[in-house]
Amino acid sequence: MGVVVDGCPPGLELSDADVQRELDKRRPAVGSIFTPRREEDKVEFFSGVFKGQTTGAPLCMLVWNREVDSRPYEEIRWTPRPGHADYPARIRYKGFNDYRGGGRFSGRLTAAYVMAGAVAKRLLEGLGIEVLAHVVQINRIEVKALSVEEIRTHVYSNPMRCADGNVARLMEQVVQDARNAGDSVGGVVEGRILNVPPGIGQPIFDFLDADLAKALFTIPAVKGVEFGAGFKVARLMGSQNNDAYAMKDGQVLTLTNNSGGVLGGLSTGMPITFRVAFKPTPSISKPQQTVDVKTLVDTKIEVKGRHDACIVPRAVPVVESMAAITVVDHLLAAGFL
Amino acid sequence: MGVVVDGCPPGLELSDADVQRELDKRRPAVGSIFTPRREEDKVEFFSGVFKGQTTGAPLCMLVWNREVDSRPYEEIRWTPRPGHADYPARIRYKGFNDYRGGGRFSGRLTAAYVMAGAVAKRLLEGLGIEVLAHVVQINRIEVKALSVEEIRTHVYSNPMRCADGNVARLMEQVVQDARNAGDSVGGVVEGRILNVPPGIGQPIFDFLDADLAKALFTIPAVKGVEFGAGFKVARLMGSQNNDAYAMKDGQVLTLTNNSGGVLGGLSTGMPITFRVAFKPTPSISKPQQTVDVKTLVDTKIEVKGRHDACIVPRAVPVVESMAAITVVDHLLAAGFL
Amino acid sequence: MGVVVDGCPPGLELSDADVQRELDKRRPAVGSIFTPRREEDKVEFFSGVFKGQTTGAPLCMLVWNREVDSRPYEEIRWTPRPGHADYPARIRYKGFNDYRGGGRFSGRLTAAYVMAGAVAKRLLEGLGIEVLAHVVQINRIEVKALSVEEIRTHVYSNPMRCADGNVARLMEQVVQDARNAGDSVGGVVEGRILNVPPGIGQPIFDFLDADLAKALFTIPAVKGVEFGAGFKVARLMGSQNNDAYAMKDGQVLTLTNNSGGVLGGLSTGMPITFRVAFKPTPSISKPQQTVDVKTLVDTKIEVKGRHDACIVPRAVPVVESMAAITVVDHLLAAGFL
Amino acid sequence: MGVVVDGCPPGLELSDADVQRELDKRRPAVGSIFTPRREEDKVEFFSGVFKGQTTGAPLCMLVWNREVDSRPYEEIRWTPRPGHADYPARIRYKGFNDYRGGGRFSGRLTAAYVMAGAVAKRLLEGLGIEVLAHVVQINRIEVKALSVEEIRTHVYSNPMRCADGNVARLMEQVVQDARNAGDSVGGVVEGRILNVPPGIGQPIFDFLDADLAKALFTIPAVKGVEFGAGFKVARLMGSQNNDAYAMKDGQVLTLTNNSGGVLGGLSTGMPITFRVAFKPTPSISKPQQTVDVKTLVDTKIEVKGRHDACIVPRAVPVVESMAAITVVDHLLAAGFL
């Protein structure tokens, strides 16, 4: 599985390790409730780097799929798994799609997002722009507001990718319970992009927030995206929601950030904040009702194989990646890179 | 103000009236709490229609801005209005942007979205695809679940574009109260797209839901978009959230529609359902804190002019339009048009 | 007829006169053998300029078609004119295309190219980049090599847009003879783009010369495009054709310019030189054989109306415009604008 | 070196052999005057084919570069080779480009074009559309007009890819002479696309001929492209050049094909014919004048390594590929695939 990144400026110092570090964030924590597959996701560069620096040519990166046993997936050819793309994919591709493991609809493809995101993050580093994401909700367990410093320091210190260790343990228990019940749980990831200069975005056709939303909805299992105060704005008065401007240290800032750092599709210079809702993993071991698409009769399916009872923690570096890629695209368009 | 629609297939019967009907939906209801401007938004075709049918050439449509007094806007040149794009737009365009009325960041531009949407709706009609939207929440007033038939029949029968007349009156009172207080309120619009065939969408780079989200976030004041169960999925178990397949009348359907009609970026054939959060109108008459960007000192602003205390009802045809345009794009790509 | 130019940077000084000057170059010279239509092609701005400067919003410009008598064109609905796009356009648009005057396949649309080109030229001016074009061949009359100074000074000083006045008079006679015979003639336009910095272009998918060729082939009646030595390279030895590098005034230059200023899709810093072949005007008054597409029987057509016996001189500002637009696109991508 | 082909419809039967056959056409004929490198260009599929048929997912194909000795190329880092892209590439990529073998400006990259072209040809086969190309000129040796049948049968029967065997031997001698002299020669390739339905093309922004020209200019060493009568149209009268319509076997045809099968950017239904001028190989062993870009002083370079004295024959399948890819793109847009 691979990815081709075109448009990366020449001269960026980039090594396998830069990409591997990000890929490793996506792997389930060792010894955790998350059962790792054998996939080691070791990145291999095919083009675009020469003497440790990008050349300006497309970067082609691959990880190899070592797990070759596709038998557990043969069953899903005719009995689409509820919550997966099996059924619409079959129609979209007239039955010719590679159905094994969900094919190109597999969450596994997010490894490609992360490889591309690693390049984007390296570019943002040079501009002092930072992308953070962390798990703020798993099922009914929610975390309180955290500082940037707390998130930055703790997010990758536990298997739940939740920056509050105590809450993380509660979340882990919820996942364990779901797993024991042959079920799964969803959650919410919060993201923040720090130090984006104001005025970034392309109206009307490429609003910054619209492009971020598009990128985030391209992550499998995402069902909602909101910026700043998000859906809560529906209940706020204009006088509560408007972010007043004020001078601070010679900078024009806003005293609140209900806008989430975007107004009219343009960055305001404040942190870009957003929240992303992930549905529970559709692969559960409980029997489910489905249809045999060959005979067109109702039937049952039990999804086999090793599946995470919660994929939200593994989505954290994916969210970071999609945000980083989108911001880089807009910075390139604005001449910052 | 105008719009150019390229790619419309030739031979579609299209009249000024088809577009005017949609534009009129966007005008504030006469005699309502919404103070209409003098803008009559009368559409004029410049190209693309010949003998009552589209030619395949780009459709250029315009409405004229009759309201020429731009004095109330001169003030905002140097003192950006909180919640508006004035400040980032100034930076984005290096001070050369046309700041009058928010320029191209004005909600008025959504008239162009509606003109384009009118063409998209005509194309969808021919395929039996219907797009509905209605107001489901204004501030704290929420409407109960409504049937398609109720929405279709009642949404445009009151100024609030809420298909439940009793709730609409409560919403109207909330808007009136906000207006009296020199303040404003936000809300939520729900959308449904009926009869989209399964398998529509373009992975990885153009998921149907990702493109819908991008289109919806391109409407000014939108801060959140969710599909199906949306943010609620975070609290559901996999066994609750998965939509089981079943045969019904010879069709493969799902018994629930928590996915909102999209899986893996592809339509499932079920209704596509989504919710869009709108912030309260940023233009309020209460004094607000801002910054004089010329002198870089804190100051106050009182936004003058006629402004709606709630723009959510007027957003209903805009939501319909953006959804219709996005679906048409995908149907064209899939060879359905 | 109009054009929308998006992506123009804000702050460019731009007036109606800047665009009108270019449009006027496209009008047939007064009192010449070229019979002007009544079209005055007076540009009107609809958006994008505020206080004499571009705002960063799309520039919409229109000229009005005053000549409303479309009767001479009704005939071509069923009997396609040889050399025109009538027949393939009919099929492409399933008979719904606006056939009057060739519709959107009319050479008249090049007025839109020139309006957009006027903006591009203003942007290039600021970078010291100049685009020149001139007629170098009409039928069998060819002009000798001319200096940049000669072209710049004389190209618009005669109706033939040929920078050598004596040759221009011979060309004019050729056109007059063709006109008298109810026939038409073609020719070649040469273009030069001066002072493009080296390294401009986007391999693999947007070579600078490939994009220039695409833009030039988008001018109706163009049948050939070549750069530098062009088709003559087929007869040169490598040692003759290669442009040797040498230092001159501290700059890396080439001693010859057979490459026409482009190598590997990138500008070399030398003048970009190209030649464009135009076919004779397909509208001739001589009777021609065609087919009645309704009855599918062979028939004859005599094309009526006022038609130029040679459109090559009028194509000169169009060639300049398409070259200017393409270079601006690449300079924007390269961060020069 | 690889290529990713996205957008290929699912269900196309496609094997390694289909692609290998095309790649092999690009290899120098064994035992000919063309000295083959050791590259075997053996295609390897990474994605997009499952059980012998395309899945609708992107097709990723690679050939490995076995020739690892990049020493002969180290010299060109500082002394750009005349006629190559070394100098502008250096500037474009700020010195970070991989200069070995010309990097991504190497003619070797056309193997990727051919891999993609092989897929396009398979798609065209299903529609009965055929793409042919052959060498019609090497230096001063030109071939007479040939029938489609002659081209189809003989083009790949000799190393020169010239369908007239006698002329091919003359051409071969010219190449041999150039090689002996440490020099190189150019030529012209003619292309024909048969059975394209009328009305294919996208005005204004994607004329069929404009897109073909862009694709052909993307082949390294191309300096001219013309359709139908090409540059000769400049000397024709309108009455000579216009292709008269006539009914034949119930079809609307033209009696001549000076237009080369394209009018107004749309296919006419007649064969699409074009000619492409290739410059002589810039790599010659004769000493050439260049500049040391580090010290900025004039110097000499002798290009080492094995180089073809003529690359025109090897360009034949590349021309076919670029034509096939462009036509497939337009057929996809028109709903034919």
C-alpha cells in the first residue's frame, strides 16, 4: 500500500525515520487491549528524496502488506457487513472491486494518509506550525478541557491517546467491556492547529474550514465535524458567540475563539480547533442481520478476524495528518511554502 | 452578482421562472419579523439557454444589486466586525478587498449558490431525486422528528422554514426577542436527499459525504456538519449503530439509517441525511469590542444597517442548493447525467 | 459575451482602458480591406475592481453583442458549413447547441480571450515580462527575420499586423485577391515572450511549452504550433540544434535559441519563441458541398454574411493573450505573483 | 520508476502481458544500431487488478531501474548539458533535483507513459478505436504517404519503426552515420487515431486537439505538433482547405481530411491525424560548450555513456500512448467508458 505526494518543495530534509515515527503512532500500543496485527508498517521510499533532501519530484512511499491470508474475507464477498462499505462498493465497482479486507475502503489505507501527513508535518515544522490531536471522548467517557501543553506532552503516553491519564484508564475499561461483549465503541477526537497565519484560505471554492472538513470526512468512520463552538453555536446568542478583537503584545487577537480560528473560510490567526466524531468499529463479533446479494435473501453474518473494539485512538495521528496536509495545501497556494 | 454554471448537459428545459422560484425561497417572508432589503433578486440569464433549453454552453445568471448606499459599510474598513470575515479578508487581500457589505464574504453571495442550485435541482428532478431541508432548531427550540411528507408540504409555509407550524411560532418569538435585545440567534438545518442510487461517490479523493460537507461548510456561518446519527455515534455501541441489511420489495435496504445514507464515501441507496449548525448572525446592534487596524488600538463598534436577527430560515434553500449541486457533480462523474 | 478571471492577485491597478486597448487591437483596422462588423466590443466590468485596483475577487468582464440579426445563421442549422464546427457541435450537444454564428465555436469568443489576456499582460508588465506577436506569413508571402525592436514598434502600424510595412502591403494584396475570388487565405503568427525567468514550468503534468501549446490550440483555426526551430529540428544534427551555454554579463545564456526558450518543459531564461499556423477562414462565399443533416442527402451551401477573407491579423492579440495567460498561470504556481 | 493510473473503469481484463507488450515496443530492436541498455523494463503491478480484471482502484505499475552506476552523471551536476533540462531543472528545484541521468527529465520516464498508455489502449480496443504511429522522417529521409493497412502491418517490423522497409534502411544508414560522427539526428512521427466518434471534446477549456497537443509536448524532445494539413494550411486557399461533407454508406463523412479529424476542438468522426517533430538526441559525444554553474565560467563538456544517436523510433509507442490516454480521458468525460 502506498502513496504519492506531489508538490513537495525541494530541499526539505526528510528521512525514513520522519515518516516511520508517524506511522508508529498509528500502530496499536504494545501490550494494550488493542490486538496488533502482524503488519509492521515499515515505510520504504521509492522516489523523491536524494541525499536526505526532497528533490521536488513526487515522493512515493510504500508499506508492504505482510498478512496474506485473505480467507476470512472471502465470506464478505456476498454478505455485506453492516456498517462497512461492502455493499455500496460492490455496486460502485460492478462487483469487480477487491473485497478482501474491505479493499480500498479498509481503515488500513489511513496508513497512506499518515505517510503523506508526515511530509506535511515536516513542512509545517519549518514554519513553526503545529498540529495536535487527542481523544476527548470514548462512548460516555469525556475528558475535561486540556491545555496545549498537556496535550502535547501526554497524548501518546497511553494506549487511548487521551492526554489525561486517569480518564484514559476509564476509557480503556469501556473498550475492554465492549470487547468482552463482542461489541465496539466510538468517540470523538479533538484537533488543534497552532500558529497558522491569518488570511489563509481560498474563497469561494476552497474555504480553509471546508477543505479541512472534506479531508476529515475522508477518514473512514467519521460522521461529524465541527469547528470552534461547533453545534453549540446553535444555542448561543450572537453577543455570546462573536469573538471580540483586542490588541495583545502588538498582535490583533480575539478574546474568545468560538469561531475555531476560521471566519469566512479564512484563518483568523487564532488556533484552528475542531472536533471529529468517529462511529464505533463496524466489525463486531456479535451476529448481525444482512443480505446475501447473490440470492437476495436475508441472512446472518458473524465478522471474523482480529478487530479493534475501538479505532478512535489509532485515528489520532490520522486526524493530525489530514489537518496537516490541508494546511500545507493552503500555505502552498498562499505562497508560504 | 452572478454565477457561471459549466457542465450542464444540453437539452434540459430551463426557464427564468425555475431559477426565480428558488431565489424567492431565499427572500425573507413578506410581513414577517425578517426585514427585507429592497433587493428583489430578479434573475437574468446571460447565456446557456436557447429556445427554452440548455445548450451545453455555460449558464451565466445574474441578479443586480439595487441597494447602492454603501455608506454604512465604510466604517468597517478599519474596525473589523466580530464574527465577520472583515479582519482575515483584509489580510488575505492585503487591504484591497471590497469591504462594502462584507464583499464576497457577504451572506448575499448565497443567492449565487441558489441560482446554481436551481439548475442542479432541475437535473435531479429528471432522475426522481429530491432534496429537502428544513429548520430543526433555533436557539433552544427544537422540533421533533418529522416525516418526509410533513417537511415537503410545510417547510415553506411559514417564515421560519420549520415544517411544524406550532414550533415555528415559538422559534419566531425567540427571534423577535433577540431582535428586541439587539442580539441574534443561531440554529440547525436538517437536510435529506431522497432516491440517490447506491454506489455514488469517488474514493479516496472525492467521498460523497466529504464533498457534501465541503459544500455545506462553504455556506457562511456554518460551524458543524454531521451525517446520520452524527456526533451521537460517539455514544453508540457498534451493535446499535450498524445498519442491518434486509430485503424489502426486492430491494436491498437497511433497517435503520444511522449512517445517513453514506458508507465509505459511497451512497448506500438510503436517504442521505445530514444536519448543519449555523451560528447566530454576527451583525448585532449591541456595541462590541474590536480593534482599529489602522492605529492598532482597542475600540468599540456598533454595526448599523438592517440585519436579520436570525439567518437560519433563509439558509434553507441554500442548504438544498449546495446538496443538489454536489449530488449532480457526483452523478455526472458516475455517468447518470 | 464575457469572461470570468479568478486568481488575479489583489492590488493590481486595472482600468477599463487597459482592457479596451487590447480589445481594440483585435478589431479590424479602420478603412482596411477588413470589413468591420458593427460590434464595438466595449468592455464593461461587473466585478473584481474597486477604487481602480483589483480586489482579489473574480474579475467579470463583458462585451455586448449588438448585432441581433441572426437570420443569416438559421440556414446553417441543418447544413453544416465545411471547415466550421457546426457538424461536430451538433452531435456533441445533441442538437441543442445555439448554432447562430457558430455559437460558442465562433471566432468572436476570442474577444473573451483578449479581455482575460489584458489582465495577464498587466500582471506581466509589473515583472518586466513582455509578450509580442506578429504575422510572419500570409499564404505564400513570408517576412524575413525581424528584431524585437522592429516588431514592438511596427506590428500594429498596419492592418496586416506584420512588422515589415513593405511585406504587409504584399500580404494585403493577397487578401484582396482572395476576397475578390470569394475565397480566403491563412497564415502564420510568430510569438515571443521576453524576460521569463529560468526554471518556470511544472513537470510532468504541466510543462510550460505543453501548456502554451494547449492554450494556442484553443484559438479557433490553429492547426500547428512549434517552438524554437520547430519542425526544422527534424533536419538538424544534434551538434547544430543544441544551444551551447555561455556566460554573458554575469548571466548564463545560450548562444543560439533553437529550443525556443524551453527545455524539459521549463523555461531556460532565453526568449520563448513559437509559431502558430492558422488555416484560411472557413467562411467563403464560393458554393461548397455539404450534407443536409435532417434529410441526410448531399447538398450545397453558400455561406452568407460579412466575413473576413483572412483572420490571421486579428489573431495577433489573441495569440499574445493566450501566451500571457499561460505564463501568468505558471508564474503564479511558481510564487512570482 | 512507476505510474499510478486512476479512473480506469472496473472490469477491464488486464494482464502484465498487455502492458509488457507495449513496453517492449519501446525497447531498442535487438541487434540494431540502437545500443540497448541493460534495463529490461519488466512491469510489476502493485494494485488495481484482481483476478485478472481491473477493480476500479488506482493501477500502480513499476519497472525497476537495474542500472545503478550513476557515476557518468555526476559530472553533469555542475556543467549542464546543452539541449537537456539540466540547467533550468537546477534552477527550478534550487539545486536539490536528482540530476542523475537527467532525473525526472530523462527520456526514460516515457516508460511510465507507455505503461499508462497500455491501459488506455485496452480500453480503446473495447470501443474499436485504434491508435497508430510511425516514423515518417529521419533527418532528410522522408517516407511517402502510407495506407493504414501498411502502417498497421509493418511499423514494428524494423528497428526504425518506419512502415516502408526500403526507406527504413535509408534512415538506418543516416542514424549510423550520425553515430559514427559522434552526432545525432531527429525526425517526425505521424499519428492516426481511427474510429473516434464525432463530437468528442470539451470546449472551451479542453479542446480535443489542444489536449492532444499538450500530451504530445509532454514527450521530451518534441518541438512541434500539427493536425491534418498542419503548417501547410498557411498556404492553402479556404476553398482548398475546407473539407466538404458528403454522405457515404449512410454516414456523414468529409471528402478530404485537412482538418485532421478535429474542428472547433471536437472530433469530426474522421481519422484524427497529427505529426510530431522530434529534435535530435541532445546527448552527443562531440565536445560542447557549456558553463560551470558553480564557478560561472565557460567550459566544455563531453557527454559520456551509451546514448542513442536517434530516439525517434523509440518514441513511436510513446506517441501512441499519449494519444490513447488523451482520447480515453475525453471518452470518459463524454460517458463512452
